[in-house]
Amino acid sequence: MSDEHLSGEQAPNDGATQDAKPFAGKSLLIIIGGGIAAYKVLELIRRAKDRGFAVRAILTKAATEFVTPLSVASLSGEKAYTDLFSLTDEADIGHIALSRSSDLIVVAPATADLLAKAANGFGDDLASTALLATDTPILVAPAMNPRMWAHPATVRNVETLRGDGVHFVGPNSGAMAERGESGLGRMAEPMEILAAVESLLSPARLLLSPADDAARKLALLPLAGKRVLVTSGPTHEPIDPVRYIANRSSGKQGHAIAAAAAEAGAEVILVSGPVNLPDPPGVRVRRVSTAREMLAAVLENLPVDLAIFAAAVADWRAAEEADAKIKKGKGPVPQLSLVENPDILATVAKGSPRPRLVVGFAAETDTVLEHARAKLARKGCDWIVANDVGKGTGVMGGGSNTVHLISEEGIESWPTMDKSEVARRLVARAAERLREDTP
């Protein structure tokens, strides 16, 4: 007996079967790079097939050290291609036709080597030649050591590819294959990649005529022509030359938002407090330490179309900063007098020139929605992104987030997602709002 009957549901009819495969008739070419994350691509192929995609794959020589052409072919139901100079493969389909016969090319894992070849126009193997010979949209899922991802050469290559219209998903933060290594460089998970694929090939995008350059650019780069300002990280409020008031913010969410906005085509200014993160590619970064410095940097970069205040700004600072380290002695414990810091979000939301859309963040430890609603009204912003950072949630500084998008229209509660996916969803919603408000 089928699972459907066991659950009391009817067996699907032809229409239901079609609905279960919403991308039937669409095809992907997956280029598999030589990294340990290549094993995850097998799951990506399986999931893509479940959604109706036809899948072909190219493996680099290095990729065959991690997964076999046989395993890829078994899951895709198609021959797996490896050799640029294979007479049988060229006679069968040819690398030019292979690179242009799909609706989307996905590069996963996109190693530093593959990114460098694509950015600089090299074509010395089947994978790089296919990328060079295509006019098909390309989505890459980078995967590499954090130092490789942050290397100036990789940063330049990523900026070049973004400028060429290549789409990115990830990388994420986490543990690396190398023992003891962690940071930004893990390949996005298969379902994240598939979500990005489906977004790029969604019906709204597919209805566009390729000849309609303006509409195509709007669909692929929904924030093209827009200026976006993002704040990120904590602020450090000095007590003396060696001590300061701060919080646990890592800056991961704010930096992910800046990266997502750049990927959507915006000119992005990131005003960041002290963080241990690489600068997002294609983003202009202004580094600050204190809340007052952050406010000054924000005001200097107005006007913008969209402002997203993800920084965890310290509410208070020491009334007086000691010139020398405060020494512990036998006398009374020094008393720390505090004063309020400027309210950056309210200053911009209630000021002029006001961005068309102002988004604040609310990290709360209790009665999250109630506090967030009150903050929305008090600050004068358009949206509040609220999340629970109470004891045991593991959110502050972590790699995932569970948020609620609060506006005057109501509350959208999102499932727990990687912070990069939260960022992409928030940026997509903001782009929709800006389009709706365009006269």
C-alpha cells in the first residue's frame, strides 16, 4: 500500500503528478568542480530530478577524485561528460551545444580555480570551455577554504563574475574539511542551491522575452540602479584604552544582507562595526567602532533607496572614557556612569532625506513580537525583522536565524534558515516593495 493511502490521501492523478514536478520541461547543466563538497551534488541532482528538471553534468578531472561519472550518470539518467577532446562525446552532442542546450548552468562546487578560469576567460578543459562558450544564465555555488575565499584574487574574480551577470548562492560559514578550520567557505546546501535555481527559473522570470533587456535586467537584478545601505556587527564603546562595552553580534546577518543586495544588482554601502568577517564582494565597506561613528558614516552616505539596520548598536556608552587603564586596587570599586547612544534607526527613519524603505532589526530575549511591534511604532521605520536571542536559542553569532518580518500590514513568520538565505529572502521582499512603491 502506498504512503498516500496510508495517510488517507487519494493517489495523485495526472494533474497532481504534473504539479509535483513544476519544472518539467526545464533542464540544468551542472558543472561539478573538484572539492570535497562534490558529494553533495549527488543530492542536488536527485532533488532536481524530483522537481522535474532534466539534468546533464560535466565533471572536472579533479571532481572525479571525489565522485564518479557513473554515480552522477546513474542519478541524472544522462551520460556524464568529462573530456573536452572525446571524439564520441563531441560527435554525440559537442561542447558548444552542451553549454547552450540547458535553461541554467549550475557550477557546484565552484572552486577558486573554476571561478578564476570563468572570470578571466580561460577554456582549457570541458568545464571552463562550456562556461566560456555559453549565453545561458549561470549560477555558482562557491566552496573553498575561508582564506582562499577572502584572498584578493578571489574577491576580484567574484566581483568580475557578478559584473558579468553570474548569480551566486553561498558560501556559508561552518567547519571545513581541513581539521580545525572553520569560517566562510562552505558550499550552500543542496536545497539552498535548488531554491536559488527555482528562483532564477520561476514562472515570472520565464515569461520575460530575452529581447526585453530592461525587463530581463529587472528580473535577474531586481535592485539594479538602487543604492542600498546596510549596517552590521556590534559597536564597541570604550571604557578605557583596553576595555569596552559591546555585545555578542558576529555581523554574519548584516554582511549576508549586504552580499545579497549586491548580488541583486544594487550599489551597496556596508557600515560595519568590528567583526571578524571578510568584506562581501562588490560592496563598499565603511568600518567604524562606536555608535557615534556609525551614525556619522550612515548620514554621510545618504540618500539611499533602501536602508537595512542589522547592526547591534550598544544602547549605552561610558559617560567619560578614561585616558589610562583603570587599575584594580584596594579602594572602592569604580562606578561606571552610562549615557545613551544616538538612535541610528530612528534618526534615519524620521529624518531627511529618508530612504524609501527603512528596515530595522530587533533581537529580543522575551515577548519577541510584542517588543518588536512597539519598536516599529517607536522608531518610525517600515519593517522590523525580529528574532529571539534568549537563552538557549543559539542565534546570536550563529549561522542560522528564525525571524519574523513585522510591518503595519501584519507579521510574516519565516522558518529557520541559514543567515544567507534569510538575507536573500529579505532582499527579495524589499525589492518587491520598492517596485510596488514606484510611481
